[in-house]
Amino acid sequence: MAGNSFGDVFRITTFGESHGEAIGVIIDGCPPNIAIDTAFIQSELDKRRPGQSKITTQRKESDIAKILSGVFEGKTTGMPLAMVIPNEDQRSKDYSHIQDKYRPSHADYTYQMKYGIRDYRGGGRSSARETAARVAAGAIAKSLLAQQGIHIFAHVSGVGKIEAPNLTSADIDELVTMRENNIVRCADPATANEMIDFIDSIRKAGDTVGGRISAIIQGVPVGLGEPVFDKLHADLAKAMMGINAVHGFEYGSGFAGSEMQGSEHNDIFVNPDNDAAKLQTLTNFSGGIQGGIANGMDITFRVAFKPVATIMRSQQTINQAGETTEITGKGRHDPCVVPRAVVIVEAMAALVIADHLLRHQSYHATK
Amino acid sequence: MAGNSFGDVFRITTFGESHGEAIGVIIDGCPPNIAIDTAFIQSELDKRRPGQSKITTQRKESDIAKILSGVFEGKTTGMPLAMVIPNEDQRSKDYSHIQDKYRPSHADYTYQMKYGIRDYRGGGRSSARETAARVAAGAIAKSLLAQQGIHIFAHVSGVGKIEAPNLTSADIDELVTMRENNIVRCADPATANEMIDFIDSIRKAGDTVGGRISAIIQGVPVGLGEPVFDKLHADLAKAMMGINAVHGFEYGSGFAGSEMQGSEHNDIFVNPDNDAAKLQTLTNFSGGIQGGIANGMDITFRVAFKPVATIMRSQQTINQAGETTEITGKGRHDPCVVPRAVVIVEAMAALVIADHLLRHQSYHATK
Amino acid sequence: MAGNSFGDVFRITTFGESHGEAIGVIIDGCPPNIAIDTAFIQSELDKRRPGQSKITTQRKESDIAKILSGVFEGKTTGMPLAMVIPNEDQRSKDYSHIQDKYRPSHADYTYQMKYGIRDYRGGGRSSARETAARVAAGAIAKSLLAQQGIHIFAHVSGVGKIEAPNLTSADIDELVTMRENNIVRCADPATANEMIDFIDSIRKAGDTVGGRISAIIQGVPVGLGEPVFDKLHADLAKAMMGINAVHGFEYGSGFAGSEMQGSEHNDIFVNPDNDAAKLQTLTNFSGGIQGGIANGMDITFRVAFKPVATIMRSQQTINQAGETTEITGKGRHDPCVVPRAVVIVEAMAALVIADHLLRHQSYHATK
Amino acid sequence: MAGNSFGDVFRITTFGESHGEAIGVIIDGCPPNIAIDTAFIQSELDKRRPGQSKITTQRKESDIAKILSGVFEGKTTGMPLAMVIPNEDQRSKDYSHIQDKYRPSHADYTYQMKYGIRDYRGGGRSSARETAARVAAGAIAKSLLAQQGIHIFAHVSGVGKIEAPNLTSADIDELVTMRENNIVRCADPATANEMIDFIDSIRKAGDTVGGRISAIIQGVPVGLGEPVFDKLHADLAKAMMGINAVHGFEYGSGFAGSEMQGSEHNDIFVNPDNDAAKLQTLTNFSGGIQGGIANGMDITFRVAFKPVATIMRSQQTINQAGETTEITGKGRHDPCVVPRAVVIVEAMAALVIADHLLRHQSYHATK
């Protein structure tokens, strides 16, 4: 209800503010007997962590997740799995200059108006720091999905007006290797270099820039997703739009598909395995989802991120008293959010698929 | 859980298949003492009804909603408000030719695989006929919102590659008049004519085409929306992506915004009314929402619809036995879905805003 | 949220007022391919129907449920299953005398205060007529459970100070036969006669009397139920307390168990089948549930109903203007509600067990 | 879904096992600007804490709750309020003797069957230690309710066959004083002494005994509660039945009321304040709730606790291999749970009322 939970069966609730004691997450509904690999959780958190490279914020936080419950002798027990990530590098003093000013295109004004109180330190709850909790939960979801042969890949497909060509491989392991070879996390090496140079120039200019992340989900069994309101792509859309700075979502043919005609857009069914339960389609404009339900093809979607609102330039704004004032970004901020957001996109996708996997089971396992 | 409900406090549950006895909806959580205008409900349903013009399906259905409960002496009572719309023009025979064939880019295959059974008549539950129930519920939500000075406007802003210019008016009454002056429901008369001619040519060619709907919501009070997962735009995205044939959603600056830089994208606060609780922004790239919460500016978003999958041409496909076969669209279908979908977009937007209005009240009315 | 839905996965939402157009129910989350036996649904409704015998209300309503959706060729499709029961015998005039008076121990005053409006005809939504919708939904749940070998039995175990002896059979078919042999629905014939005579004398005196219903659920597999808040008995308690006129619930040893000592109350495990997954207990003070989760033994519980509030005598009360006035019951009311409530208790128990069956599956079917 | 959350708007999720790292709770939906009194939270936890007196377990745990989020400068912010209580006195070795034995009338067998894995140390998640998290959350709910003039009182009204007389005061402050004057927490001094002596004798005999807790809620405004399934007493019942060891719940006249006749049971309305919105009733068999909705009178209910299952005597049981074995309670256990459960009953009642307060607001604050 108050917006801090996600999922129906595999359900997470996150808590914590940017400069409070800690952030964290409870997963409720995680099946028992899933092996927990804390090194994997950490490697996922490390992909989101600040201070990774010259094109991300220089803040230092180790972002170490501690499991408080729900795991016994290395396996999940079916009980709520709670993880806490302490806030180390709080430097609250950095934020005194914004205590009573509304930063443009941030959530300061809306939180103040909604709640009549706000923790202004680092954006408080509206800070993207909260997404670390999602990444930790996403790592558990990924472990569950991997057991079922489901794998998720996302990469930076666009920065500003730079757009990567279509992926040249359908092998997720290979794609991950290509992506992790560069600091912008684009699976196309030439485009990656272009993006890195561009972000670096933007950073030096004290400015920021938006970008796009594209994703593939492989191995989703036919049947996941629900009709009408909880279509698989509707839940993916909500998951992605809930990530800080996201302004757009499309799946399959997306906005471009709305310019097409039915005769070219329809995905023709074929039966290469001669198995009526394993059909494929010649094209995949449907993005792996038909009528809201997975059809066994790759699920594909794309997410648009606006430019980071905190810039290192002076901007006019209004303070809590309603007076005109000026504000200049201080501290350590990202010139472009997408390289660190790749793992967040994957985490949220994993949470959606895990939840739909369990939802699907609930009324289909009955003999 | 099973996907047929939407909303947390103002919560609807729809039921019914295209060729069953009836479709309908229960609204639970509607506040009491809202005056119910059955003529208004009907006028909304008439905008979605088949058989409106030469560019929509020629099926005839009167789509009359009957209220079964929750209204007493013309006002809501706070009890569940149930509405039923009988299915009149069922012509089940039209569908015998698809009984065991999977129509390309429809939900036939996924429903059969998920449930092991499906009502194949007219697509059963996956038919867009179900959206009539949403429109009826949306009419009640609009009545509730109108009491609070909140108004919603959507129109067809794109068909195929044709794109309407930006709106020239900010007055919703005026925009509605311009939109209802033409059968494609585009508020720009010149573009409307172009769209109508194009759809008509597509129809004659036995083909279909996609399109786009743009929307504005005015009068939303500052503070609606929740942090983290239930951001106002995340719930709008889910609502829109749950409409049949929708493949993309963006709000505010959307995908285009992801190409911009922070210095041009940030919305500068101003205080024209000299009221610290009624700030405005000079630009509105934020689309009226910051940190997931309404900031009092117009909420703007855009929705992409794929071309209708049923075309009047022969296509190759697979049947339930896994054999290759052919299929040709029969019956009466829309060449382009967007003219009839405008009121569905508005209805779903109204349901999202009504729900967030009540959610916001729940913990803010406390003295 | 607004209180008209029950269940998480097998979820029902009821609607309708006593003297409105119709009452009804949507079941969302019913698994597909359950055979629907409309005669069975009707036979269940007939057990709750008014006008059955001299000790129930003499109102006549045929209470015929019409299925509007979710069933195709005699089987559930996994889509929402909607049922409507028209209100036939409305006689609204019977209620003009209570239009602005608050009947003692009814919901008139609280509904008026809560909503500022109420459908006073026959109690509107607060009428026990709403439970017919639950019985119809319960019939579907029972069909699902019967497929899994789960069976529910309830009977009238107490009326006023009359208390039936413990059941002499553990065979549900036999118990049902004994119960249906008499109009008070007590499985002990001698006690049944005593109860019938007592209720008849109460009725002649223009008064009413309370009673108790006891229930057994057989065949529930080990593992159903959830920890902490959604213990199986906690959900049974909520389900029973939500039935009109219920004032108390106990399971297993109940209130009497709170007077016992651990050494006599503990249920000793034994392994008669030499199967470590099919243990039994020598006693069953736990009522088939340990730690909120079914242990495979019979689930037992008991429900207390207050006397019907409408009596055929003059009572002092207050009207909407706050003035003292008098009121006398008119029309056709039950002198004792328990004979008709037996099937409601069974229906609600079936809904709880069906829901927990599907919930349990959701995270345990994962391979 | 997985059972570790409670409430719809004021919603808590607890986590943690008896001998894990920590237990804790997230409150989501707490209104902003509630002053947080950590001393009060602690004083509540101290009432549940082990080691209080000779009639409770001698385990020592300081049970200190640490707030991790959701509070800024002493006030709630509307963000998730997370609290963690570290587990200090773990002594896991105490439990090695039960590692593969099913303790009679505990949850060992059902957890093992349901999940295929269990944290056997101290009962893991099924331990009543989890209720400390509820007490911490209940303290926040009580602070919210106190602002609205709502107060809750519970005390031990029965131990074994000993039953306290009816309360002699209607003043909650006075009742609290009387209750806290003795270690069994019964507001009647003479009965308290009798109870203490009896529990002490039971303890010396290595046995345990059940008991009963009675509660009053004062100041609940007319209108709280929802119709049909979420009646205020239905949610209270679920809340109480979810407390470890509870086997029965009744409100108002309860089971005794089911033996009465309508003419004596009906609560006659009066209007002593000459205010049509502040009626009272001459009697209160309705327990302050009519049709599921508070009527402004005191809400009264009673809860039955079975005897603690762990006794200091040898009992026969079965181990995980299905073999017959013996078990003897070790360690430090309560001979009677009710003195420590009083504050748990109050906490759960506070959570129910707080949730219904916010639910009621959600659709009634609309102008």
C-alpha cells in the first residue's frame, strides 16, 4: 500500500534512507532449499556500487549485505530472508546546503508536500541508494531462476544520442563477458568506447546525460504471466518504471512497432522441434509475450533513463519558504546513471519473473 | 494474484469472456455519496463500442451496463458496485474456423499452454471486449475525480508513421470538442483527416496498423503517488501496458529525454502564486511527477499500440496438434485500434489516480 | 481493502444488498479444468435458503445461481468465475418502518455513521443474505478440495444451553446423513429433537436464541498453512468471525484447553503406518494444526452464534434524529440462525483450505 | 502471501528466528510526524522479555530494539520504519538434543514436512521470540492511537481453572497500575496471588498450564471496521489467533452469548449526550462492534492460550527417521505464557485498530 513492497508471492519490502543507519530488504515467499551464495550477492552489489570507474560517482561505499534471517546451513528455509546493508560513507554535512532548498527535478518538493517532513540528507528515501537493497534481493531471485534455467541479461544500449547496434550474439555468457570488458557496460566494444568518451566529456562539463538499457530474458517457460491487469510485460513495465530516473519502457517491437502494419508485425508460428508444446515464432515482435503470457521465445525490453538531475552548475530554484534562490551540485555524483543501473534492471526483471513463476505454480500444480 | 483485479483501495475486478453470457466489473472501495450518472457511463461505453464508424469494426453491440449493487437512490453507498454488460452479438459460429488453430500474435497458444483449456470463441478472456468493463469502472472513477477537480484527456497522436503536432490548447473541454469532431479521435483536424484516409486504405488492403495515444491529466493535487515501487508513473505504466496491444509507455520527456543532458532537462521551480505549497516548473520534462509523486503540473504520458493481429489475409500457422496450417481473418475486425482505445486509456488513468487519491488519504488525513 | 474480498490465491469478492437487483460473487484464481456441477451448487444453496422448515424464516427465495463467466464446456478455464443470484422476494415495503430507526444490535447505526448513507431495505449489505454468494463460491471450492480428497463437515452442536454429545462417527458421509435427517442439522438425533422443540417454543414466544456449530475437516495434507500471521487456524478464525452473528471461535482444545496442563494437553506422536511423513498423534488437542500448519490429523473447530437481533417484540431504540422511539420486528425472520448457517460455515472453511492449498503450492512445486 | 505480514495500510512484516542473528520488523504505511519515544518502545519490550520473575522463563535477553530507518529528528517520516532486535543469548547447544526429534505439540514436524528444512534451534521461526518484533511495532501503533485518544488494556483473566472476577474499574490508567502491581499481570490482586501460587506449583512439578487474557479498547471512533470479511472483530480474531499458543477468541458476549435469547442479548440504544452521532447502548453484549464496525462503546474480547508444550518431564515421541524415542524439556521455559503475552495481545490489537483507522480514512476523507 505505502509503496515499499514488490511482488505477490516472491515479495520484497525494502527500507532505509541514503544517510540513515542502514538500508535493507526482506524477501518473503522465497521457496526453501535454495542454496545461497554470498559471494554472488556481493558481486551483484559490486556492479551497482559507487566508485567503480571514472564515469561513475567517486563516493566510496563497500555495500556489504549481511543476512539476518531465513538462511540455515547455507540454504533458504522458506522463512523471511532479511538483509541489511549498513551506510558507511554518510558525510551528512555535504547536504546541509540543500536542507531547505528544492533541487530541480528531484523529489525534495514532492516529498515535503506529501509528508510534511523529509530526511533531506542525500535525498533520504528517494535516493537511488535504495536500489542496492533491490540488487541484493535480485541476486536471490536470480539464484532461484538459474535453478530453472532462466537467465537475464541487460546492457547499456544507448547514451545520449549514441545508440548501440543490435546484439551480435544470443549467448548470455558471451554477452556478459563483452559487457564487463568495459566500464560503461555496453556489449558492443566500439560503441562502448564512444559512450565512455562522451560521458567523460559530459562529466568534465559539470553536466549529466541520459541513456537506455536493453534486456533479454532467456529460458522463461511458456505460461508465465497472468491475463488482463498482471500481464507479464505490465509487471515488467511497473518494475522498470519504479527504478529512479526511468521515463520510458517498451517490450518487443515497442514504439517502433506502433508504426508497423499487421502483415509485417505478426509473428508466424513454426514447430521446429515437432513438439506442439514447444512452438517458436519466425520473428519476435511480440518480445516473447502474447496476451501477457510468455510464449517461450526470448523476452526483450528496453528502458529509458533521464539525465541525472544533480549537475555541477548553478541553477535557480525555490526554497521551503517559497523564495527564489540558487543551488549548485556538491559532492560526488554520477554523470550518467546507466552503467550502474544495468544490474538494477536485471534485478527487477529477476524479481518479476520469480514472482510470476511462483504465481503460475500456485494454481497449476494441483493434480 | 490471478491478474483480474486492479488498484489497492479503489479496486476493480473484471470478469467475462468475449462470447460468454456477459462481462462485468466489481468496484470495491468506492467512497460513498458519489452521484452516479448512468448516462455518463453509457456515453463512455459508446466511445469504446464497436460499429462506430467506417474505420472501426462493423460488429454491433449496444454495450449497456446494468448496475446490480452499491448504488442507492442515485448515490454510491460505499458497498461493492457491480456492473454487468450482457454479450449480445455473439455469433459463435464465426470462430469455429480457429477452434484448434493458433492465430499469429494472438494469445491462443499461450492460453492453451498455460491453462490446458481455453474458450476459443472470439479470443475468450483475452479479447479486448473485456476492456468495456474497465471503461464502465473508469466512468465511476472519473465522477469521483471530477468532484476533486481532476480531469483526464487522451487522443490519438499517431497512426503508423503519421504523427500529430503538439496540442495547441491546454483547455480540456476544448480539446475534447476538437477530438470528438472526427472519427479517429485526434485533436488536430488536419492530422485527423490524414489518419482517417490512411486507416481506410489499410482496411481496404485487408491489413491493420498500429498507433499512439497521448494523454494529459490536470488538477492532480501535489502529493499523490508513493515512493519506490508504486511511483505514480509506475502504476500508470502498468495500467497502460495491461491494455490489449500496448507495447510501450513513456511519461514526461520519455525516450527522447534519455537523449538529453541534465542542464537542459531539469525543470526549474518558480513560485508565481507566491505560495510555497503551489510551486510550478518552467518546463515539464518531469511530466508532472517527481520521485514518483505528483508535483501539481500536468501529468503527461504516451502509449504505443501494435497493429491489430487479425488481418484479412491468409497467414501460415500451427494448430493444436502441432501441424502447419493456414488461417485467414474472418468476421468484423478493427483495422486500427487506437480510435476506440482513447477512452480505455482515459479509464485506466482515472482508475490509477482515484486509487492513489484514496491511498494518499489513508495516512494523511490523520490529525 | 474495503472488506468484500476473501483469500489470497483462491480469492472471492462478493457484492449485492438484500433488496437490490442481485447478489453475487467473483472467484479469481480458481484453477482450470475443475468440473462444475451446477446441481451441487444448487443443493448447497438450498441448505442456506430461507423457507426450509418451521424453525427457519418463512421468506421464499429460490436462490438460483447463474454462472456468467469462467466456465467453458462444463469446466473451469482459470478465468474469473462470476455467479449472480437475483433477488426475487424483495418486499421493500416491509422495511419502511425501520427506514430511519436504528434496530438494536443490528448494523444500522454503524453503517449510517461510517458511510453517511445506507440502503436500509432488509439491512442492505449487512444482511445475511450476502452469505448466499459465499455458499455458491464455497461449492466451487468444495469441488476443488474433493479432487484432493479433502472433505468438510459441520453440524449444529448447540442451541441455547442445549449441547450435543461428541460425535459418534468419524465417517463424514454417515454424519451428513444423520445431520440431514432433521431440520435443525444436528448429527445427534435425540439432541436434534430437543433443539427443534426449543427453537419452536422460542419462535412462538416472539424471541430468538443463539447456538453453536462444530466442524471437522478431513484429508488436509500435512503442510497447509503459513507461519506467524496466516496460521491456518488464524485464517479459519477470520473466516468464521466474518459470518454474520458469530461471536466466538475456538479450534482443537479451545477455551477448555486453556484450563489444562501441558502434561495432559500434549499430543504424543506415533507412527502407525511406519512412514515418517505420515505421523499421527494419540490425542488431537492441537485440532490438526501445529505452529499454524496442518499436521494431517482431523482439523476441528467450533463457532458461537449470538441470538438473532430481530425479535417479534417491541423494543425501545433511537432514530436518526437522535430521538427515543419504539420498534417491533415485522416480516419473516429466523428464530435461530444455526440450522441455515451450517452450510455457510462449511463454505467458508472450504474457501480457507482451497486458498491455503494453492498458497502452499506456489512455493513448493518448484523443482 | 507467505504469512509474515499483517495489516493492509499500517502493515508490518516481521523476520528472524529464535537463534539466528536477529529478529526485527518493518512497518510500512506508518503516517508521518508521529513522535517516536524509544523509552516507551523499550518499556513495552520489557513486559514481554524473558527473565522477569520466578513464574517466567529464566532466560536472559535484553531485547533492545534499534531503529534503522523511517525516523528523522525524532519523528516518523512516512517511510518504512525498520527495527532490529539482536539475539544475544543464543546457547544453540541447548537444542542439539532436539535436532532430529519432533517435540510433542510443537511445530517441528509440520515445519519439516512443509519446507523440507528447518532451523531447529529453539524452534527457529516458530518460536514465540518472534513476537518481540510485534511488540516493538505495536508500540508505534499505540503511539499513533494515543494521538487519537484510543487506548488498549489487557490483563490475565484466567490461569488454569482460576478465573478473575469482572473488572471493577473502567479507567485504563488505574487498571494498568493494578495489573503491574503483580507478576502475573492480573488486575484483581486477590486472584493474582492465587494465580502466582498455582503457576509456581505447576513450575515446580515440571509442568505447564494454560490461561486466558481479556482486553478492552477505549476511544475507538464510530465507523472503524469494514463490512463482510474484514469485520473489525474478524481482524481482531485473526490477530489473536496468530499469537503462539492461542486456541480461542471471543468478543462481546462470546460463547456465553450463544446460550442467550435475543430479548436479553439485544443492546438498547440510548442518547445520553443528546447527539445523534454519539449514541450509547445500555448493555454491551455487542462488545463495541455491530455489523463489523465499531459503535463507539468499549471493544471487549477474550483470548485462550493452551499450556506451553515444553514440559520438564520425559515424553515419548518420534524422530525424523520415524522411530519412537523419548524427549525431555531442557533449558529455560515458561510454566505459563500469559503474563508475558499480555503486551503481545495489546500490540496485536493496536496494529488492528491502527490499520482500520487508516483504512477508514482512505475512502472517507474525500471531500
